Amino acid sequence: MNRLNSKTAIVTGAALGLGRAMVIRMAEEGAAVAAVDVLDEEGQALASELHARGLNVRYWHCDVSKEAEVAQVIGETTSYFGRLDVVVNNAGVAGINKPTHEVTEAEWDWVQAINVKGVFFCTKHAIAPLRQAGGGSIINLSSIYGLVGGPDVPPYHASKGAVRLMTKTDALIYAPDKIRVNSIHPGFIWTPMVEKHLAGMADPQASRTATDALHPLGHMGEPDDIAWGVVYLASDEAKFVTGAELVIDGGYTAH
């Protein structure tokens, strides 16, 4: 229960799904957590629920595609908690699911603005407080589709490939500052995003069964499967880990 004692973390996309699980597990392990999202009702409810349990969590509204909002929130959270040690760049969207030649510029740009520029902005503005803390950990959520291809959602796949290489670049740039930068690559995890994606199929239940079968372990993952990976990379247990790809995918990419 104390793997993250004395650490302060920011988690983007914190209100639902993976982000919610990350906030809960990090707070339970002793971290002070700034939960950041645009879903104010859900985010406030999460912070209130955890505060009632005696955990140090506070919610901030922030659209990660807007640099001014990111800069303000990182400044406010660092000032409120007194330091910054961990940044989890989790906010993301799936975007439109149609072939590349049918995707509009606006559809493409919307996904890149959140999934790629959001990681860029949060990393950019976190460097100064992380340096001030003497180092830290940046954890970027990529995807199995940052590692392998798939015949759908082209803007999403492109964005997650970008996040993978941004991670390696920043790991090299900031290693002298003792700032570790790693990416996590989830398989299909049962979250609102995946549920919505499958609900759009002709037969959602058959689609879920087929998606389960894509993973050699025979089922999709749960948000906690990713949250525990975040706890590890945020902790001093991972002090010699940077520029790495933590694949948590039930064997999907082992084919």
C-alpha cells in the first residue's frame, strides 16, 4: 500500500476507464493524484469518492489539446501538491472508423490533437517541475496498434505509433535529468471506449466474443491490468526502466 508514498502524479483522461483505475490504484499506493479530464461530473465524483476514503486526490478540468489549459493545470497542480513526480498521458480518443481515403481532414486532426499533441503538451510543460523534483516518470499510453497494424481506425493507429516514438525520443533527451519516459501498449481492455466501439458493430455480442478470441489468454483485459503497470512504471521499482514498451495485451502481439 505504499509503493508510491511521497510521490505526486497527474493522470489525464482520469474520469473513466483506464484513467479511473490508474487514479484509484496510484492513490491507494500512497500517491497524491491530480485527476485531469473534460468529463467534470465523472471526474469530480471520482475525486469525492476517493477523498471520502482518505486518499489524496483532486480533480482538475483540462482539454489536453489546448496548450494554455495544459500549462495552467500543470502549474496549478504542482503548486497545490508542492511537487510533481509522475505524469500519465492517458487521455485519448478512438476517432472515426473508416478507410483512409474516406477520412476527412477534420476527423484526422481531432484524433491527432488529443492523442499526439496532448502527449506533447503535457510532456513539454511537465519537464520543468520534474527537473525541480530531481527526476521522475512520464508514462505514455500507446496501444498494441502502436506496435502492429490493423485494417481499421487509421487516425487512431497513426496517433499511437507517434506516441511510441515520441516516448523513445523523450527518454533519450531527458535521461540526463533522471526523467524516465516509457510507453504502455494495452490490448483490448473492457472500457467505455471499447464498449462503444463494439456497440457499433452489427452484432455486438458476437463482436465481443471474437475480440476476446484475438487474445491467446482468451479474453479482453480489465482496467486494473493496465493500472498496475502504471503503478510499476511510476514507482522506484522501475528506476532502471526508460524508453521501454510495456506490452499488456493477453498475448495479442505474440502471434
